[in-house]
Amino acid sequence: MNQTKKAFITAAFSLFTLFCAEAGTFSGKGAVKGDFYSNPKSDSFKPVLNLSGFFAGQMDFSNHLHVRSEFSLETGNIVGAGVNNDINAAFRLDEFSVSYDFTFQGANHYLTFFAGDFEPAGSDLFIMRQFGCEGITSHFTESWTGLKGNFLFNSYGIGGDWSFKMPSIPVAAGLTLYKNNDNKDKDNQFNIDLRTAAVTRFFTIDAKGGIGIPVSSKNKEEDALLFINKIYTHCGIDLLIGNNYSQALFVQAGFASLPIKAGSLDNEIDSDDIYLLVEPRLYTEKFRAHLTLFSIPAVNTERLLFIGYKETLGANLCLYTDQLYIKNTDETFGINTSLTLRSRDFYDLKRFKDLIEDDYIIRVCPFVKIPVTGGEAMIMIQAKVNGFDKDNWKHHFKLNAGYKLTL
């Protein structure tokens, strides 16, 4: 989506919200986070401060019409820019959508027109809105740049969605049609996705998959009115056996793009394009322990909180308690410990001896979350513990501090 369309949609939502503020009910969520560390390219301590955040708003009219908007922002180094210089920043319109819900044949139906990412695979939003349940995805994929968390394939585009929830059984399904340019040649691509989900006391599943059809008016030999040389398939699944208050096993898996070319039997997907996350969860009255084993594409590591960019293979152990009672508030305290490898995937495990000799990274990340005036403040220190010496110690630490607010 180009910048003109983004600006138009954002302005349209803002005007619509102001015009209808008296007639509707508004709710929203927002967050801002700062990352403070020393520039790894400098021999001396050179401070870097980056900010990121998002705001998501929803306006409800007569309990049936819902208008949603979400955008995120990430900045470059604020400290290095100086007082009188511009700061590099990336703005992203994550979602603008208009939904209408109604009842037909006893089932609840939702019709939506959207621009951006609408309930992508890997997000909790579909089951939370359909069933009114809590989210099930991993703390490891927690995001400070939007509601959606990590994604299993790219569904950013313009289109429509129809979904419904069965009246007597805990099952929901949906159909999404949208257009984007998610292919190597950046041709217009039309996508058709199907989705199904079920939520019970000790079992939750949310699966979405479909095809992308790039359309071009030219091929190597001659012009054509419509030329389709290949299609792309994509899918993603979230599976939770157990629940958030019991011993559980969470699995998240999928792939972003498997090309199927006309007349070819060599349709394969690279192992580094496959998303695989397996997480056994231990639940006790005093604390919780989540062991996350993952092999994920590099693009999915860019916004993760506990690991670095392109650290695609590894394991993370999160020990935490949300029952730390201090001054009449329940606070959350925990420690993430991770071991990761750069630019590796699960297929490399067959060469285990070679992996042992790789440059692995070990991080320890203690964190605390504190309720503050209707929101939640978070402070975390990241410490890389291997390769530590007196000359480069300053590059082994990072301070993260953020605040999330619900309106």
C-alpha cells in the first residue's frame, strides 16, 4: 500500500471518529517502549535510544457496526540525532476496517471490509473476538508494536472477510478475499483464505490457509489479457492442548509461501521459510514455566522482544510469577533465558556437531511488570552472558522500558 493510500485511510478514520464520537462507544489500547543500549559498532560507549509503539482504537455503533484502526511507529536513534536534527521514523498502518455483525439461522455473522492486516494467522484476535476468550499465544512472541503479535504469513492488503460462529457448538469459520503484491515479481496478487477455529476447556485450535494468485498481463513470449504462471500457497495453525490455567502444550506452525508452478513437479519450500514453535507449559499456584523451542524465518525475529534479529533457531525458558504482591498490587516478575543461533533452522539439527561449533548467543533477561493507573509498566534488562570481557562489556547489555494502556 503506498503512502497516499495510508494517509487517506488514516485521515478518513480520524474524521469519521470525530464526527460520530457522540453516537458511538470508543475503546482503545496503546503502548510505547524504549530500547537503550550502546552502539555495537563503536569501541567506546555510544548511547542509542530507539522508541516503538502503537495505538489501536475501536468505535462501536448500535452494537452492530464496528470501526477499527491501528497504527504503529518505530524511530531511529533519538540520542544520536541531536536536538535540531530530524529523527528517522517508520510509520505503518496496521489496520483500518469496518465490520457489521448480525444473526442469521441462529449463527453470529461478521462482514468486514479492511485495509492492512485483519486478524492474521498467528494472532489471537480471531478467537478472542469470536469466543470472548483469553489469548493463547506465547509470551515469547509478545509485541509492543501492535495487537497482533507475530504472524505466520503475510496477509497485509485490501479486501473483505466473512466469518461466523455456530450457535450450539464452539466452532467458528471464515473466508477472506484480499489483494496485495506478496510475490517475487511484485505483481498484483489475489488471495483466498479459509479459516476455522474451535475453543473448548482443554483444547483450542485456530487454523488458516489459502492460495495467492499473481496476475500479470505479460509473459516471456507474448502479451496476454490474463496470465497466471504459478500460485502461492500459505497456511498457519495455533494449537493449545490444555489451557492457560493448567499444564499445557502450545504449538504454532506454518509457512508463508510455497510456489506451485504450472507444468512443474519440483514444488518445494525452503526449510528457513517454515515457522515452527513448540512450547510445553508448566502451571503451578506459585509460578509458571514455559520452554519455547523455535525455528522461525528471519522476518519474524525483527520485532521479537527477547532475541535479536536473525536469531532464527534456539530455545527460551521463561520462569515467571504474576502473584508478586507488593503494596496492594499484584506484580509480575520473571526471567527469560535464551540460547540462539543466527541464520539457522531445524533442518540444520541433523548436523548437530557443526552447530556446537557455531557462534551461539546466550541471554538472560529479568523483567518486571507493574500495574500503573489503568495500564501496565514493564522494565527489562537484557544481558548477553557469553563472549563477555572487560573491553566489550558495554555492548552486552540493553535496557527495555515500556508502558501499555487500555482506554
